[in-house]
Amino acid sequence: MKIALITDTHWGIRNDSIAFHDNNKKFLDDVFYPTLVSNGINHIIHLGDIVDRRKYINFLTAKRLRDDFLSPLENMGITLDIIAGNHDVYYKNTNEVNALKELIDGRYYNINIYTEATTVTQEDDTPILYVPWINDQNRTNTLKEIHYTKSQIVLGHLELAGFHMYRGSIESHGDDPDLFGRFDVVCSGHYHHKSSSSNIHYLGSHSQFTWSDHNDPRGFHILDTETKELEFVVNPYEMFAKVWYDDMNKDPEIINVESLKDKFVKVIVSNKNDLYKFDKFIDKIEKVGVIDLQVVEDHLNLNTEGDEDIINEAESTVDIFKKYIDQVDFGINKKKLETTIVNLYNEALTVQ
């Protein structure tokens, strides 16, 4: 039996940005749903964080979640199991109050909600352990279920130490991965970067959300319950793009600006000898219809040694944080500080 696994969709991300809603819909309509049909898949498991905000939801976001995802699945006769993630729950120490129950549960015949660790028998009689977000209230019962379950497959929203929360940022705290050492396959949401170690697979979010995600492959997975193999299906609709402008060595006219439509764009200037040509180039990009356009000039990077350093400085604000923390002596745990700063930065990008 093949099951589609998707996680960390974060409906309402970036202040309920319509651009991200529209990008979600393109991915669902052009990639996700056709793949389900072509593979004969009639069951999906969502591994948590279906919505972005823990405290409330925007009416437009609620409508887009229903119209673009939940209702189409109901119309297609595809069942959906949703495992609660930390962004789905109101409190940090209990899963009792959550968006899944308030917005979804009981409103769709094809959707089941899981807020406590549960072993669920699939249509082909394969038992799979669902592990929602672990907190103070449910930790004891969750550990019991992990110990006693007959399942060899675990799907959850886990916070495990030693994995990349974002590309290049390894989470230093969390549960010990050895807790799940006896299972054949463990798949989890929570960390947005796709990564694997031994039997544990962080599936990563379906889409890019911040500049930290640039060039980081996103998509969803297909799990074969018989072979326990995972197939990764790439989401081709990237939200972030970089263009290197160098009118000394490359004719700007050959750059395909049409590919920048509906994206966040950074133009990184290496050489700009013809101001008129540069202005025309920027105007051309703006007319394509980008979401946001930033121009990074080399004179803003006086401490860099060359063009490669300029590009590196423009690559990611997170990289700049890390580089600074690494170079100074705080007399404290640098890894913990780095994790805190990166988490705060990524959270700041998504709040009003």
C-alpha cells in the first residue's frame, strides 16, 4: 500500500501572504493531486503543523485551507489523517486545545485527527504509530505507546537532537534519537529541512518559506508500507531566486527574467558599468511581477575580499549570524546561542 506523506504546510505563513497561498495551490493542483491519481493513492498522512499560528487563524487562510486542500480531498474520496504539530496546538504543555479540533474535526467524513500517540491499523493491516507533538502532559503515555507498540513504522512531529532544523543549523536539544532506534522507519515533521540519519527521516516542509530555504529541495513523500521505502516528489515551484548581475562579463539580456515571476528576488551586483542598462534590467524584472525585489551592491560589503565574499554575504542573514557568533568569544555555549538566534529570526519572518 502506498501512502502520501506531507508535513509542515503552515497555512497562513508570512502574515497570511496570498502569494504563499497561491504557490500552495499551484503545487497541489499541478503536482500533489496528479501524483496521487497516477499512483492510485487514496490515503494521506499529514505529519503536523498544518497551520502556522498557534493562537488564531485569519479568515482568508481558513478559507484557502478548506478550498485548496481539505475540500478537494473530500471530493476525490481521499482519506486524510492529521497528526498534531506544535504550531497546531494553543498551549505549549498540552495538546488539548488545538486548531485541528476547532477547524477540522467532525466537519469532513474523510479526515481523522490525532492529538495523542496512537497505533493506527492501515487499510492493508499495517500498523503505524502516530506520535503527535510531545509535551509535559502526554509524555508519559507517549513513551508507553512507543515502548509497547507492535508497529515498525513511526510517523510523528518530533523534536530530536542532532538534526537540521534549517539547512546548516543543527538542533542541539530535544529527545534522544535512540528512543526510536528499534523501529524500521521513522518519519517526522517539525524541522523544515529534509534530512536523514539511520532509520530516522525528517521529511521537510512542502515549500520554501524564507530566504534560508533558498535552493533547499522541498516536496512530499510516498511511503510503501510493504517495502518501507520512501519516494521523494519534488515541488518545482520555488519562492526565492537570486540573479547575479555582471555587465562586464555577461550580457544581462540573456537572463530569463520571466522565471522570476511571483518570487522573492535578490539581484547581486558584481559589475555595473552601464547605469542605463542596469536600470532597464531592474525595470524589466519589476514588470514581470515579482513579490519582492532586493538589490545587493558590492559597496555595501566593504569588509568582503571579493565578489565571492559579496555573494556569500548576500546568501543568507542566518549565515551572517552564524559567522559572527563563531568569530567572537561570548564565554557561553555558542551552539545554543546560534540555535536560539536562528529560531528567533525565522519566527520573526512569520509574525505580524
